[in-house]
Amino acid sequence: MSTTPDTDQDATPGTSPDATPGTTPLTGPIQRLLQRVRAADARRPLVWDGLLTTSWILFAVLDITSGGWRTVALDPTVSGTLVLLMSVAFSAPLLWRRTHPLAVLVFMAPVSLVNAWSGAVIQAAFLQEIVVFHVALRLPGKALAWAGALVAAPLVAGALHRPHSWDPMIVPHLWAFALSALLGIVVRTRKEYTAALVDRAHRLELERDQQARLAAAAERTRIAREMHDIIGHNLSVITGLADGGAYAAAKSPERAAQALEAIGTTSRQALTELRRLLGVLRDHPAEADRTPQPTLDDMDELLTGVRTAGLPVRLHIHGTPPSAPPTAGRQLTVYRVVQEALTNTLKHGGTAPAPTAEVTLTYRATELEAVITDTGTGTGTGTGADTAGRHGSGGGGQGITGMRERASLYDGTLEAGPLPGSASATGWQVRLRLPLEDTLS
């Protein structure tokens, strides 16, 4: 009679780490069969337990009816009825081996004592090791020690009753107990390891989802900032051109026509930039426009558009640009800060007297400094709408906050406020300092 514990029905379905595409042709079908058995056991555990218990009862009864038990019995004259009752008593309680394994061993202990004392030594007694396997699989280590005592005590008592039966009565059961307990511990360790892997995978999925949400929030902020810079700047230019065209229409129709043409050009540029920005949000990113973001080389074009809108602006460059140009992100940061500062001047710098602006780029050994100054009247010293606009707080816009966020991405600093040393309440300055290399932390 086989004494191998039933290990195949106790693992979680579909959690075998060995069932990989790289399995050999021999182990692959076996693993698939085991997975099907586990799945059937998980769906109907009572059916599986009933079938297995019935099988062991039939094997035990067959061993008795065929007389095979007498070949190993110490006393072949034991009553057949007693042997049959003991066989059923060893096999029938297996139905509860998974739910109450220690109680099953307690029930089997008197039967085991009768088996050893009478000298029948039927092989059905080895079914206790199946229960030992489940004790090792499900219960604490202390329960395994109690299981060892319940299995060994009847055998020791029977061996004392029959002094010459120590070897055939105790040694086989000790080996079976050790192997069953070891197998239960191995399977339990494997299941706990698999459960730990599953739990880790779930936690990694949660972290991945959280990172995705954080990345999406950061991307929304970046897109909002870009759209603010594009729309705010270009609409300010268009507004300036429209106001200038309306003023010149009566006296100089040619100037009005030029203003309308400039409005059309600026509008098309704004639409192009918006299409490029929103193209990355399509279902098929590969079809989005891949036009590069603005760099310092596009500064002249930016200033030309600002001048066209009616704000005189001059560009000064000091120092020697490095042999390796700043990274694309740094160049975009400088471009957007200059664009935002000049846009604020157009919107909040006032009209009388007409403001002017200067942009100064200074290259140093380790940093790039951009200073944007104007002579506008919205200095932040008053309490009007210009003051709110200069601080980036009017209308809930991004403003200076967005410029500071851009600078902080590259460990830079941004200062914005009234022009230092201004005798009157005029003038505004934005100063950006941006390291040319990443700061090592």
C-alpha cells in the first residue's frame, strides 16, 4: 500500500512557479495535470476528500480480504474482523484530515495501540502519516511535536509488549513520519513563498498605479503650464496688435493692414504650438507632431513677435556660451521664463508712458542667468489689477508660480519684484539663475 501523502490537492490553483514556458516536455504535462487537479480540488473540496477517503478505504479492505496483511503481521492469527475494523478506523477519518488533523490523530492513536499490541501491524497504520503531513502543512511546530507523540506512543507500547518487534514495528514508522513531516514543511514553505510573491506583486501593482497617477498629475501640470505660456503670450501679442491696429486704422490704413497680418501670423503660430502640445494626448502618440520645443536659438523670433505687438525690447548677451550648449530642458526653461515675463509686461505694464523691456543673458562658468526688466507701471507697489497680474495671482493663472516651478526642476532660483533702485513706482524685474549642470545629491 502506498504511504505517500496527498500533496497535490493542497496548493493554490494556478500558483505554481514551475509552470513556465521553459519547462521540459516531460514536466510540462505533469504540471498542467497538477494544475487541473488543484483547480478541481479548489472548486469542490468535499468531493475530492470523499473520493480520496473512499479509495483508501477500498485499498485497506482489499489488503484485508486478500490476506496480504498476514505477510508482515507479527501475529497472523489475529481475528479478521478486528483487522477489518482497524483498517476502516485508520482510513475513514481521512475525510477530516485537512480540517481537524490533530483530532484525527487522537482518534487513530487507540486504534494504533490495538494494532501494535495485537501484533497485526496492518499497513493501513501508515495512513497516519498522511495526517502528519497535514499537521506539518497547516499547524504550528508544537502541533507537529504532539503528532509525533501520538504516532510514537502506541508503537513504543506495542514494542514493549513484544520485545523482539522494535525494528519491524517502530523503524518504518519513524522513517515515514520524518519524510511526511519534511514533505509537509517543504510544501508549506513553498506555499508561503508563493503567497509572499503574490503579495509583493500586488503591492508592486499598487505602487505602479500610484506612480502612474503621480506621473499623470505631473504631466497635467506640465501641459497646463505649457498651454498657459503659449496661449497667454500669443493672446497678449494679438491683443496688443489689435489695439494698435484699431488706433492706426483712421490715420494709417497701411499700419492697420500690417497689424492684421501680424495677428494672423501670431494666431497661426499659436495654433501650431497647441497642436504640437495636444498631439501627445492622442490615442496614437506615434502620429503626433514631433516638432522640437523652443530653444535659445528661437529667442530672436520670440522678441520679434513681442516688438510687433508694440513692446520695444532689447537683448544683451554677456559672457561666452559653453562649448556644449545647455540641455534642451534648461533652454526651454529660459525661453518660457523670458516669454512669461514679457507677456506679463504686455498685459500689466501699462500704456502711459509706453513701457520698454530688456532681456540680458549672462553665461558664467557654472550657471546661466537671465534678467528681464521693464519700465511698466504695474510694479506690485499698488493695489490694482496690474499688481495681481504681476504676482501671477490674478484670475487664477500660473504666472510667477509656474516660472518658479520650471526653475526648481533644474535646481534653479527665480526672483521677481519691483525694479531695484527705482525712484518711482515703475519697473519690474525677473531674475532667473539656472545651473548648467545637475547638482549631485
